[in-house]
Amino acid sequence: MGSTKINGYRYPEGTDQPVVAQHLKTGLDDASQGSMMRFANATERTAVFGALGVTPTAGMVSYVADAARYDFWTSAAWGPAPGQLVARGRRTSDKVFSGTEVGVLELDDIPVYANVAYLISSSPLRFQVAATDTAQSNLRYTTDGSTPNATSSTVMTVVEGGNNVSFQPAFTQVFNVVYVPAADQTLSLLITLSRSGGASNVTMNGTSTRPIDMYVWSLGRDPGNTGVSI
């Protein structure tokens, strides 16, 4: 097949031998790298690329119907395309801390990919504490598919605060952190509740109209830290 291309797609020239099957396969191989391919599920996608005998090119996007998700090829694996909600969880009831850090809301077994940035965030977390007490919430995680533990799993980030006045209205805090795995992982997350100051119980409020939500968003390929501390 000739080397002539249209937008990177090869096509046969008049001087080429008329090998229809090979010409058709070459054209489809090229088209698969630059067009939006649609699959019923990830298993079908793997089988199709295996049958073609080609590897996706970096940045290629495909659609997986069973997950209603667009994926992009990271150079080594398929990951959710930027701007997509990867996982979310919701709690609509209160949680009380009475002396030992407790789990509040958990997200389990989220596939994440090397050098892809993910935004992990929450709804405003509504705390109620006694005067002079301080509430604390940890975002704990594991990366091997195991269930996070409320007192021993690694802490990714922390929010805390209190109202040191006699009248105690609820106050809110929000988790908002970017996570970039160095290798492909199975990420599990846990919002916990504890107290960093004082002696009374602490409550994180959750209702149907003021739920406790946690979200994981794909941000796409990580550009690295380009900021300058001054």
C-alpha cells in the first residue's frame, strides 16, 4: 500500500498491487487510531484491538457503552477521559464521634492510572461541636483494593475547624485534593470523623437535603508541578 496519506490515513495508489484485504485492513487500522470507536464494554474493546493486531496511540479516545464512559489511551492503559465523574458516594444520615475516629463515607475499588490526575472532592461537610471543641475529618485511602481502616489507613488530606463561642451553629469544610498515582492502582477512599480538640462528642450532619457527598473526577494527563513557591 502506498505512503500517500489524507490526515494520516493511508490509501492505495494506482501503482499499488490490488490486494484488497490488505488495503482495507491498513485503512481501518489508521482510521481506528484517529476516530471515535464505540464498544459494548472494555472486554470487547480489548478483543477488537487484539484482532487488529495494533496498539492504541496516546490520546486516542473510545466510548464504552456499559459504563457510559469515554476513555483515553494513556500510552499504557485506558483511563477515563478528562472531565468525567469516575466515582461518587452519598450519605444522608448523621455520624457521631464519641472517642474513636469513625468512618463516615467510603468509595471502594476505583481503577486509577499512572500519571493521570484525579480530583477528589466533597460536598460541604457540616459539623456540630460543643463550645471550645474542634472537629477533624481525615480522607484516608488504600491503593491495593483493600478496605480503608478508619484509624490506620494512610491520610491523604485533613480538614478541621470549630466555633469557640457559646452559641454553636454548624460550620462546614470541604475536601478538595488532586491525587496522581505513580502506577496503576485500585483506589479506595474513606472520609472519617474525629475530634482534634476538646472533650465532647462531634457530629457530621447528613440529611436528604444536606447530604454528605464524595466525588472522584478525572483531570487527564498530569502536567507535573509547574508552580513556584515564593
